[in-house]
Amino acid sequence: MHTLTDLAIQDDSIRKQVLSNLVEFRQDILDDLTHNTRRAYLSDFEQYLAFCQTSSLPSMSDDWRVTKDSIKAYFLILMGSALKNASIKRKLSSIKYFIGIAELPDPFKHSKLLRDFIKNKLKKKPAAQEQAEPITADILVALNKTFDPGSLLDIRNKLLVNLAFDTLFRASNLTNIEVSHVDRQSNSVFALYSKTDQEGEGVYGYISPRTISMLDDWLKASKITDGLLFRALSPKHTVQRNGMGYQAIYKTFMTFGDVGRLGNNIHYSCHSTRVGATVSMTEKNVPLIQIIQAGNWKSEKMAIRYGKRSSVAKGGMVDII
């Protein structure tokens, strides 16, 4: 965590108490939080601290009005990003959480002006994120034909997109998969991290025999025997020890829509296989409960939303026009 050198606290005793509270939090509470909660709190607060340090603003103060100005400035940066409303609210909640840990005056409680400012701004920002362009089963078949079996990069990327399609895993799941997480007998793969897994137990996904074959091709070509499955490659395509991070996976998905590959110049993202697999299952009339299970959703909301593109073609007007 960034050091809290930007605390705007004049009273030395209060400053020492804040730092003591944060040390106590790290020693007594942090490790008992679920994996996902811990990850979210720390990541969100790190981003806020980094913003404050870069902007020469105090991150927290014993004067809630000072903290309010910093939070307001940070909020406007978040509003200008591509983040969804829910993500922005979560980041603000993380800041509020650490203000509580520090036992400093909370501007969210003291200032109705701040609460209303945030609420009204969020109302003007579209709540729904633009849905990713889907990589459906048909598109995946066409995409697979474009990969060069002699290219280590293409062998890896082919496995990546097919495993992502089979499992409906998010990029955060894919980054942590290890060779030992694949169970060939049950055709399953385990991911340590899941966005909706509040207990931090991980999540399982289906991996098809076709993708198992691609996995064998990658392991043979890369000479990977254990550890992380998806590895970074050097400019000369030498396999590295470190795995692919989120940005590397995101950039890889973007290349799938390049003119030279499918000729459609469509902007695919890490969510394209998750949406595409849902659309494909909807087109095949897979029961909704099975789609929900495949995507590891808590409810039918997202499964229905992702499948809407297919459902439109099954509406009543199809029989009229």
C-alpha cells in the first residue's frame, strides 16, 4: 500500500492514532477478509492514494471538508472513465471503509452536498456498460482456422480464446489458472478467483475435449510442465516465467478482430467469449438454469441480458415479417 504521507492532520497524536489503526487493521483484520473483499478494498484504496499523491491532494484529514474535496476530485476522474456505476460506487465505498478504519470524520456522513453531488452525477452516467461484441460458437470456428499451428503465439492464443469460451471465465480467472488446475477426467478447470465468489473458494468451468487437445499442443510447444498456464512471451516468442496479466489478455482479444484475421475489424474484449457463449447457448435453447450455472452467476439477470441478442431473433415479429 502507498505510504500515507499525504495525510492532512496537524495534530500529531491523531496522526499517530490513524497510522496505528491502519497497522492494527493489517495485523488483526486484513487476513480474515475473504479473498475477493480483501482484493477489492486494497486495490481501490491504492488507486485513490495514487491519485491523491499524483494530484498533491490529501487522502484523509481530521477535517472532513478537506477529505471531501479530495474525494470529489477523485470521483470526477472516475466519472470520466469507462467504469460502470456499480464499480464507481464500490471504489467510493472502499475509501469510506478506510476512513472508518482510520476513525477520522467521514465526509459522506457529514455532507449532504457531497452525497447529492455523487447521486445526481451517477444518474446522468449510463448505468449499463456497453455489451461486448460476442465471439459466438460460429465465430470461434472461423477464428480457429486463422491460427498458425507453427506459431507459439498463435498456439497459446488459440487455447486462450477456446478455454475462455468453454468456461465463460473472465480475464481475472484466466490469469491465475495453473497446469494442475485442469482435471482431464472430469473435463473441468479450476480458477482461484471469481468476481461473484465472496467466500474466495474459486470456481470450476467446463473444458471441452477439443480444447484439451489445444492445451496439449500448447504444453508441448511451450515445454511448460507446471505453474501458470498462460505465460507471457518475449518479443522473440520465448516463454517467460511470469503469466499473462489482465492487460496482456485484453490486448490479445483485441487482435482477434483485426482485419488480417477475420476481416471484420470488430473490437473484441475479454468479455466477448462470455457473452458469445451465452448467446450460443440461448440459440441452442439451453435451459436458463444451465446457462446461469455455466456462467457462475448468482441470478438470471446477466444471463438474460447477454442472451438478448439471440432472443430478439425469436420474437413474435419474426413470424409476421
